[in-house]
Amino acid sequence: MISQLTINEIRALLTLGHKMAVREIEQRAGAVWPNASALQVAVLRHLDVQPRTMSELSARLPASSSTLVAAVDKLEAEGLLVRTPDPNDRRRTPLALTPKGRELLARIRPDDYDALRRSLEAMGDAKAAKLHKLLRELVEGMQTEAGQVARMLENARERAARQAAREE
């Protein structure tokens, strides 16, 4: 049986890692976009892959709907995204990046967390792959919404492919 101390330490480490990643994203974004939140950056990154509806964003981002709506409203007010009508379904209103949103997102790059990247590279491929496998198992075991992890991972792969294409 796993001890409560181990559970508490794992929870604390996950929380600390998340806070460090959020802080780094906000610092990187803040250099070109004052007062940017990690959630706003995440919304832009998800829309950089393709236009998405609010419900699609909600399924991919770990934020409450009210928090997500506020972030999207602010991004729209700043001219970084627009609501676009779906020609095939009038009930859908996907969100899409504007040219201003794409330009801002490009200035925030390089993508993802440098401290995380450096730490994983220092671990080496084998340990990083093992950590990836274990974290995925942990999150999948904790998830309550079927398919959420798969969608988030798919989106991460899409972002990585887009970044690789930009770097070529």
C-alpha cells in the first residue's frame, strides 16, 4: 500500500511543477504581452493549430468554463481572436486567431517551457520516456472525462509538428 506521505509528496511535486511551468509561460509572454496569463497563451496555442469552439477548448484546457469564457472574451476584445460562423452548421461558432493573434503568438515562441526542456534533456531519452509513460498512466488513472488526455496529447503533437515545420 502506498503511504499517505508518498501521495502527499507526489501531489506537492506535481503542483510545484505546474506552478513553475505557468510562471515561465507568463514571464515569456509578459516580455511581449504585459499581463498575459498562461491560460490566454494556451488558448492562442490551441487556436494556432485550428479554429475550435468553446466546448472543444474546454475539453482540451484545464480551466472552469467561466474562467475560459473570461479569457476568450479578453482575447477577442484585444483583437487576437474572432468568432467565425461555421458555414456547415449555424449553431457552431468556432474561434480563430486573427493575424494580430498569430503575430503575437510567434513573438512569444520558442514554444513550451525551456526549464522543462532542459531538465528532460539532462535526464536523457530513456528516463524522459519512462517519466512520460508514468505521468501518462497517472493522469489517465485520475481522469474522469473519457478521451481528455488523448485530445490534449494530440494537440501537443500538432503544436510540435507546426513548430518543427516553422524551424525548417
